[in-house]
Amino acid sequence: MGPIEHDATHPPRAKGAAEACGQRGVSLIEIMVATVILSFVAIGTAEFFVRGRTGFDQEERKRVGVQLAQEALERTVALPYPQIDAWIEARTVGTVDYTIAVTSQMNVPEPDIKTVRCTVTWNATPTSERTTSLVTLVYDN
């Protein structure tokens, strides 16, 4: 078979720049592989941000728990020595419920000294509970 002659019914085909250099277009398989790779990167990035946010929320709850414990100890220690006793309180900060429990031990570690402990408890997740405790000693003047 001989070469095709160009006539009015078969005009010559113009070559594009890519075809002139011996390159071809991107295949469907290459696009799919690139899409899968980008999907894994996007999922990993999203997971990173979700875990970061969860960690931030847990640390914020812990910070609030410590602050509540400090406030409870300050209130308790401000009382006259004979009135320092155990008490419990529920408090909600934002959407988190905290339980504040103050206990007092007389003559520990020595006579005329009370050991006052404040324990703050909250739910970190629906199945796990977190606690922070602060302790101070109060001397009977």
C-alpha cells in the first residue's frame, strides 16, 4: 500500500507540539494512580488535624480541671481552721461536667496540721474518666 495522498477529502493532519517532540498525553491509569496517591495524602492530613484537635481539647479540659482544683483549695484554705472540712460540688464549664471533691485529714502529717486534697474529675470520652488532684497543708495558728 502506498502513501495516502492528500486531497480535499483527507486534509493533512497538523501535529501538536507534544506529538512533534515524541510525547503523548496523560493516560487514564496515570490519572487514577495520581488520584489515589492524593487521596491518601488528604486522608492522612485530615487525620492529623482531627488528632491534633482531640489532643487540644483534652489538654484544655485538663487545664480547666487544674484551675478548678486551685480555686477550690483557695476557697477552702481561706476558711477559719476549724471550718476546713470535706465538701463536694458539681460544675459545668462549656459542655464538660466536672466534679470537685475536697477532703481534709486532721493531724496529718503532724499535730495541728490538716492535709487538704482537692480532686477534680471529668469525662474525657464517653468511656474514660480523667482526674487531677492538688494537695496543700494548713497549719492551725
